[in-house]
Amino acid sequence: MTLQSGGLTIETARFQELAASVAEWATACRRHLHAYPELSYQERETSEFIAAELRKIGYQPQTGIGGFGIKVVLQGGKGPGRTIALRADIDALPIQEQTGLPFASRKEGLMHACGHDVHTAVLLGTARALRELQPELTGQVVLIFQPGEESAPGGASLMIKDGVLENPHVDAIFGLHVLPSLTVGQMGFGDGPRMAAPDEFDLTIHGKGGHGAHPYATVDAVYVACQVVNALQSVVSRNINPFDPVVLTVGSIHSGNKHNIIPGEAVLQGTVRTMSQPVREQVLRRIQEVADGVCVAHGATATLEVRTGYPVLVNSPGETALARAAAATVLGEGNITDMAPSMGAEDFAFYLQERPGSFGRLGAAAPEDRERAGLHTPRLNLDEGCIPVGVAYYLSLVQDFLRCP
Ligand SMILES: [Zn+2]
Ligand SMILES: [Zn+2]
């Protein structure tokens, strides 16, 4: 429908009205979740709360998927068709909140400092508003409330293993993340690699310890570790194409315990962040080669342990264009920005390995908020006006997606 009414299409106004009608309830849900945060893989009460609210608005949630994950399926009133999935993450972080909000965390040392309470509220609001659209939809909508985004192995991978993308078979999946640097009423989209693969490594240097007065009789693990750290800097600066973003950080060195003892072992811990699988493999291979080479030069050996993190998050072009257009429908083209790539990581990447889809940014800062405290900080204070914005976007997206042949 493209009839104009006061500058908005009738459809746009309807999505906005529907979103506004559930905003108060969704915001109350958000405040409850914010007051009672739970860490990754411990989201029992969060999950029970979400399931209870979904039952109140007429859904039969499937619980216990990949841990505390929840799934609901909405069957369109006009019969079967394509299936779109929308996902919210539900876990919180070990941070002591310092916002002073009336609904601030009541749990010592725990806080929804990544905005997952808002993501959950947006999806709950969408669930409620979709009941109004249900009679005119063809196809299925799957809503996924996912635990464990903040910690390995990633709740997304566990829910996928438990079959969340089947029954019905999901054709495409979409998600969003609040962004405190973007103002409420704006969203950001971009296709291709948008978030990094974060891998951790432990590199142990094995030398030969001895008396601090007789270094010639030892293989000094501290000295070799220093050489390795320096040499590792060449991996990014001399091995990788400068158009491929890479971070290689050594964040800790542990060795020795006294002034006059040369230690025989040193342990380096670090993180590698890459934006493509070939570069990821190249960097990890080079860490081993550089460490081995430096160690051989000094008579030491190295063992490398790598814990691979989430995959690179790659948004598919077609679904990103669809998402962007759906957002422009409700927000206006002028409020859509490009989603800048980030070396942060997000387990939504697992879904995008299985299905096409797109992960976008939801502006969440009040226009007058000068501080704009960042994600994962104790003063993060998101503007709840972003909740109906997210709902209106999802309604627009669902309608557009299910209409496509
Ligand atoms: Zn986070
Ligand atoms: Zn997050």
C-alpha cells in the first residue's frame, strides 16, 4: 500500500502505531530484565520471565533450546510461505552498574551493560504487535531468545545444534544491536564482513632455567618471550595485506618469581581479531612459525594453544538491502546510516554461517546525551525510545520479507 497520508504511507503509520501501542509494556519488560540481570549460561530467571510474558500474549514458547533459549513460531493467517527468524540475546555482564536509574540492577556486580535487555524488549514488543498483523501474513515468523552471547562457545551455536533453524526451516535470519553512539531514530546497515572473529592464544616458551648469575648456562625464557613479542608485531605489519584488518595483541606475559632466578618457562596470552577466514588462518599459522623461528634461534621451543572464537560476522547483500529498505520505510531514508565494521565480535555470526541474513545497528542514545557511555561500561544508559523504533523496523521487515516470492 503506498497511499500517502501526511507524508507517511498508511503502512508506515500503521507499523508506528502498532509499535507505539506495545511500547509501554515492552519498556516495563525491559526494566524488569534490567533490574535482574543474569550472566551467560545462567539466565534461568530471565528465560522464565520471557516465557511467561510470551504465554500471557498468547504464544506457546518452546523452552530449553541450547540451554535457556526460547523459540516461538507464529504461523501467518494466510497460510504457509517463507520463514523469517528474528533473534534477541538475553544475557548480562559482570559489571557493577553506576547509572543511578530507578530500575538499576539489583544484583551486586551484574549489569545489562550490553543492552541485551533492550534487544529482548524489542523482540517481546514485536511478538505482541505481530499478533495484530498475523491474519494478513503468509508464511512463518520465528522469534529466538538466545542465551550466552557474551561467552564462548556462544549460545547461538548451541541453539543451532538444538535445531532452532529447523521446524520450520528458517529461510533468513535478522538481528540488531543497540549502539550508544547512534541517536534514537537512526539505524545502521552494511553487507559483507562487519564484525571480527576473535581468537585467543596461549603461547608457552620452554627454555632452561638457572642461576641469575650464570645466564650462559641457561635458555632464558624471559628474554626469548620478549623477542617473540617483538617479532609477532611483524605478522600484521609485514605478512598481511594492509587492506585486510587484523589486530594481534599480547595482553599478558607471565614468567619467573625472583630477581636472581632465570625462569625456564614463559607464558604469553593474546587475542587475534580478523575479518576473513583465510586471513585468520594465515595469522594463526604465522604466530606458530614466528614463535618457532625465534625459539630455535635461542635454543628454546614454543607450544601454541588457540581457542577459536566466534566466526567473522558476514551480512548477506540481498537481506541487508531488504533490512535497510524496511528500516527506511519506518524511519525515513535520512535516518539510515552505514554500519561501520568493528573489531568487536558477535555470536550472531553463527546463524549467518547457516542462513542468509543481516545484523544491524539500532540507535539508542538520547539526542541530548553528551556522555554516550559505551557498551560494557557501568554508566551505559540507553534511551528507551529505541524500543518502539526496533519494533516498527521488525514489523516492516517481516511484512516485506514474507511478501517476497
Ligand atoms: Zn557485549
Ligand atoms: Zn551485545
